[in-house]
Amino acid sequence: MINTVLFDFDGTLVNTNDVIVASWQHTYMHYLGREESLEKITACFGEPLLLTMEREFPGVDPEESAEVYRRYQREYADELVKIFPGIKELLEELRKAGYRMGIVTSRTRESAQRYMDMFGIGPYFEAMVTCEDTNIHKPNPEPILLCLDKMGITADEAIMVGDSPFDIKCANNACVKSVLVDWRITGCGESPIADAVEDYTIAEPAGLMEVLKKVNG
């Protein structure tokens, strides 16, 4: 029986899409003097930032380019970041129904916590695994497995909700059921994760409750 819902953060709970795209374009302009296509940027949503930085700017220390990116994101976060409609209502409904909740994200703990505080959703979550907690990242199962361990549950008790192939493949590899959200902008380009297979798709946050009713009979 599913008693725990694990959420990705960016593009799933909080609409960071605009600020992420703008931060990438700023970073490309800074180092390459040009912007890149939306398709190229969104195809890498869900990948740990330092890995993308190393690939996109091979002659630059990834920590340096990441700071250029993060500095821009911090400056424009209040203006561009929003919580997705229906998320707060979903979290409250899950809490009332007795579900436990955790977050598995490729974002840093400090930045994820800042947005959680901004929208008042932190108290809903028992555990959070970030890019700083593991040496191996999505789509490897390690982030989900660590979150399961932190919460003291097994894979068959959890379901993972995310917006990218990295989230879904991570769930596949961890033997956890998965839900792909249909309010994502990922998938516009060719993802480096080609064989991720979601168990369910939902068009709006409230649809998760119907999935849980179906899964739990």
C-alpha cells in the first residue's frame, strides 16, 4: 500500500521554469556571448546543475559558472518564481488523508528551503534529499533510496511525482511507482534519458488523489 508521496521540486511543486531558463540564458551570454534554444535548456531540466555546467562550459570551473547562474537566479527569484496552482490544496489534502511526504530534488538544500519558506510549504515534508546529500544523482536510484531510508519506508510504500525523465527514470531504477505531471515544460527537446517510463500521468495536482485511490484500491 502506498503511504508516502515523494515529490521532485522544480517544475513539479514550484514553477521555477522562467527563472531557470532566464538564468541559463544569462550564463550562456556570459560565457559564450549567445543564448541557446529553449529546447536545449529544458531537455536538461532535472539534471544536477554542476554536471550540466561541466558539459556546457568545459573550459570553466563548474562551481564558477554555477555561481554566475545562481547569482542571477537569486536576484530574480522573487519576481519570477511562483507556486503551481493547486499545489497547496493538494498538500493539505494529502496531509489530511494521512499520507507522508518527502522531496527528492537536484536543487541545493539552501535554495529549495528558501522557496519552500517563500510559499509556506515546508511543514508538509518530513524529509528532503538534495544534490548535496548524494554523490550519485538522478536518474540513478540513490536519491530516492536515501529518502526512503530517511523516512524508514520501503519502495512499495512510495510513489514519486516529477516533471522530467530524470525523475521518472530515478523512480524506475528504485522500483518506485511514478507519476509524470502534465504541467511540465520539460520534454521540449531531446532528453538524455530516453527509456524512462511513467506509471501514471496527471493533468493537474488534484489528479494525484485519484491515482492514489486507484493504486490503493
